[in-house]
Amino acid sequence: MTKAFIFDLDGVIVDTAKFHFLAWKNLAEALDISFSEEENEQLKGVSRFNSLQKILEWGHKNISKEEFNRLMAKKNEEYLSFVDQMSKDDILPGVLETLNYLKENNYPIALGSASKNARRILNKLGLNSYFDHIVDGNEVSKAKPDPEVFLKGCKLLGVAPQQAIVFEDSQAGIKAANTAHMISVGIGDKSVLGEADFNFEGFSEINEKTLKTLINFKK
């Protein structure tokens, strides 16, 4: 059976984590809530709604539904102001080489991201054409570590979950892939992503030989 590949977006293809951090930090500080990079790490792969809930819980704050929605919109607006300044130069090292190899060898590719801005970001980076299907935060109701986003990607690609290879940079994403019995590839700190089947600091460590190992791997 043909293997298929599913990529997370933030922290895997492009480093938008720094933009999320700045926007969330500004929001938290406006609410008199301290917000560090360690706390930001816990929001990786988590939806905007759930991220704000976590921040409010950390700060022991209660706000109205209207204020909650206003803050989500404000955070997203600031985040997008950073995104709109992005270019192809912001694609992380090695990503294009991997995408080109998979495309040239006709492997099905999907994006599986919690971001509701995924299409906008891919468009800014000029990467839309690499993906056969895009599943983002607008199309799922359950956030990672629930595997819904990856399972939808598999369904669209026409492969069984066991045939999917998932690239993720978050603990929640790795857990989602493992729960669905997919092959999980952690991109980033192995001490954080140790539950992944494979670990790499970044795509600059991944070459044709590595990809063939992933393709031939069975859980």
C-alpha cells in the first residue's frame, strides 16, 4: 500500500511559534497574567479557543463570553499582522527539499493543522501546490491530541491511518498520531517529543535515505 504524508504547519514547515508567542504574551500581560516561553510550549498544536482558556486558568481569571471572543479576535489580528510580513525565506531549512522529493515520487501529501489561518500562510509561502488536501482548524471540532485532523487527512488522501507518516513538533500532535496508529515523526527537541517513532531536530537532518526508511517502516 502507498504511504502518505501529513505535515503539521506551525513549527514544522514554518516557525510561526514566535508570532504566536508574541501575540499571546501581549494578550496575557494586558490581563496581568505572566506568560513565559515554557507556557507557550504547552500551547503548541492547541486551538486558539483552548489556548485562551489555558491562559485564563493560569491567571485565575474569569471573563464574559463576549470578552473571550473579543480577545481571541484581537490575538488573531495581531498574529496575522506578523504572518503578512512572511515570505518564502521563512520556510524552515530542508522542508522544500522534502516536499519536492515526495511530490516528484507521487506520494500523497496533506496538511493537518490546528491553525485556522493555514491556507493564508501557505499562500504567503507559495506552498499550496504541494498539498493534495488541507485540513485546518476550520474543518475540525476536536483539537489535538484528538486525532480528528489527521484522520480526516487520511480519508481525503484515501489511505488507512497505518499508512500515514505524520510530521509534528508538539506533544499533542505526536500523541494524536500515535493514538491513530500512524507513524509519528517528531520535529524538534527529542526530550519533549520522545514518544514519536522517529525524532529529528529539523528537516535538514532528513534526506532521501531517511525518507525511504520512514516509508518502509511498520509500527
